[in-house]
Amino acid sequence: MVDDVTDAIAVDQFPELGAVYWFTPRQGCDNELKLDLEGGYYRERLERLNGTRVNRPRVDAWRSHAELTYTANSCSYRNREGDWYGAAARISNYSTDETYTDLEAFAGLGGPITDNLRGDVTLRHHFVGGSTPFLFDDVDIQTELATGLEWDVNDRWKLDGWTRYDLDEG
């Protein structure tokens, strides 16, 4: 995964086990509530995308993670059409004696702009606490405006693009 545009985070997960419990129907269109539990041993190293070395040691640790996610109008969220909102609560514990928490709230809307162009926008805010030894686990944008645009060029081709904008850091 990419970190700060010029770096790549390489993450090895061995083993990683997870389970998901759906409190609501999986493909329902009203409200969605699910619990994700996962744990495993993780190894992370930072590399420059151009191949030069980075002065950051490799990080190895056990991680247990729980995430409870609620989404209203879940079909609208999945299809990026209509309006949606929700929240997620995450907690991760590490063998390094660190704990990291993230409470996220989000809301968005989307739909057709023209006959062959659709757009969407989602506002997210994270309330984080604690610390994590891993870069991949850390929230990189606390207040984010995410946008998407989808253009049906013809019946065989579609162009899709998205952006993330950091409202705190510009």
C-alpha cells in the first residue's frame, strides 16, 4: 500500500484469522450493522517507491482488532446513489503494549449528473486515541472529503476516478 505518495508500506500477515458477524441481512438495503474480529502476526516495512532505502526499522507485532460498523441506507452507500451515513468504532491491541482506537463518523450522497455521468461525495471524520506501531493501521486523514466520478463512455467502456482531500491539512 502507498504511504505519503512517495513511500510504499509492505505488510506481511502470517497468520491472520478473522470472523465477521452480521447483525442485519448481508445484502439488505436499509441499515447494516456488522462486527469484524481479526488477529494475527504482522510485519511491516517502509520502502521508497523509487527503490531507495528508508531509515525506519521493520516492525513486527501481534495484533488483535475489533470493528463495529453501522451504515444507514447501505445499498445507497454501496452503489454511490442516494444518501448514506454511518459510524465505525475500531480498537486494536498490540503485543508492544499499545492500544489504538478510532471512532469514525461519515455521511455522503451521490447520483446521476447527466445520462452517462455519476458522482458522489462522502465526508468522514475520525476521533483517534492511543498509539499503533504500524503505519498501515494509523488514520492518515482525520477529516476527509472523498469524491468519485464515473463516466459511461459507451456500452463497453467506463472511466472511474476518485479523490481524497484532507480538510485539516489542505
